[in-house]
Amino acid sequence: MAGKIGGSITALITPFKNGEVDYESLEKLIEFQISGGTDGLVPCGTTGEASTLSMEEHQKVIDFTVKKVHGRVTVIAGTGSNSTAEAIELAASAKTSGADAHLSLTPYYNKPTQEGLYQHFSRIASEVGLPMIMYNVPGRTSVNMLAETTGRLSKLPGIIGIKEASGSLQQAAEIMECSKSGFILLSGDDFVNLPILSVGGSGAISVTSNIVPELLKSLIESYFKGDLEKARKIHLSLMPLHRAMFLETNPVPVKTAAHMTGIIDALEFRLPLCPMKSENRDKLSAALIAGGLI
């Protein structure tokens, strides 16, 4: 493993060109992230449009990322599925590729009970043997994993942390209250990156860091160095950019921003995602100009 999981971690977009994964742009993005000080990368998460990747593409993107990173930063492979069996298959493949850990989300659409969530994650952990970061994002999955359930799961071998994107600081604090010592809490919502750190978070898995990796790195590094004023200043300065990244469904704005700033070569999405409305694209452009990025 490149190092302890934490700090500034980027939820990578997946560039496409002519309907296929654009590996040239993906390599360019990986190098941009590493040169910007990013501590870790998450290929094939929500921001990576994993839900429209084929199983073969999903596995290849993770394998490609691990090989190109070559141990320089931590790679946390996105392996979530609403099918426990498929999540196990993806996690096992990520382990074979050499990922340091995997990110597994609460099952979407099925709407399992809290006991169902416990059994889902415990089954994956027992069968795969790759360190797992769970991912709670009720806005996308229609199910919220409660702090008590997270606490139960934190005590199982192989489950090392959670990406928490409920938007509730109370729940984030309760997760730390309920979980075993050393359990990793990562912000999954850029708007609350700094507040999550204040209740015991170890870092953030960020969308915005696709565009400004050095700023997210500086924010988190400043916090852990005790320079709270600098961390607060950076966090507040990033709010307009965070808002721009969510003008429409993620990852449409961040991928558009990556193209506008020249980080990726082509701008393509897979249906049901589609290009931004012109008025929102103009707002995104204005935010990037204001930030000195284009």
C-alpha cells in the first residue's frame, strides 16, 4: 500500500472518446493528480460513471490505474453494486489487479434493511480479503446506513472505513462515536470536507479535486498541521467551485470542467447522462474563469 488511507483522494472521472474508454486521457489525468499532490485515487466510482461501464471495462480501468500509479499513491478501486455477488466479483478482480483497497457502496434500488446492509458488507469482507471502505450515499441509493450499523461493521476484519456522504455532520460524528478505534472516516461530500475533519475524519474523497488537486491537498494538509485558519480559508474559497461541480448530476459538470481546462481530450458521456444545458455550462465556465482555471 502506498501509505495509510486518508488525506486528499480523488474520485476519478472516466474519459471516453468515440464511445470507448480514452486511456490516453486517463493516464494524463492520473499524472496530473499525482503531480498535484493527491494522496489517493478512486477509479470506477460514481464520478467514474461505473454504472455504465461493462464488467470488462470496469476491471480494465482499475487494472490500468494500478499499473500507471505504480505504488506512488493509494488506489481504492470502486467495486460497488446492488448485487452482492457482483460486488464480490468486482472486489476480487481489484484485488488481483493490486489495488490497495476497494470502495463498496450501499446497494441502490433494492433498498435493503439495516440488517441487509450488514449482511451485504460482511459477506463481501469475508469472501474477498481486500481492505474495504464502505460508501454511504443515500441521495443516490435511497438507503441510509445508520451509524449503529456502520459501528457493527467496523468491528469486522477487513472493513477499515467509510466514505460518508449523507450530508449529516451529526451522523458523521455518531459514526466515530460508534466505531472501533482507528476506523477511517472520509468525507464524501466536498461541501463538508472541513467539518468532517473536525469530528475525526481522516480525509476526503473529492469530486472537485479532479480539477484542483493541489487545493484539496493543501486544505487537508493545513488542517492536520494545525493551521485551521488556512484550511478554513481554502475551504471557503472552494465553495463556488464545489457548487459549479453540482450544477447538474455528477459527473457531468466535473467532466465538462476537465475538458474545458484541457485535462481530458474529448467530452463524452454515456446515456442516460448527457451534456449540460447551455445556461449551466455558461455558469460552470464563469466559475472556472473566476477561479483562474481557464
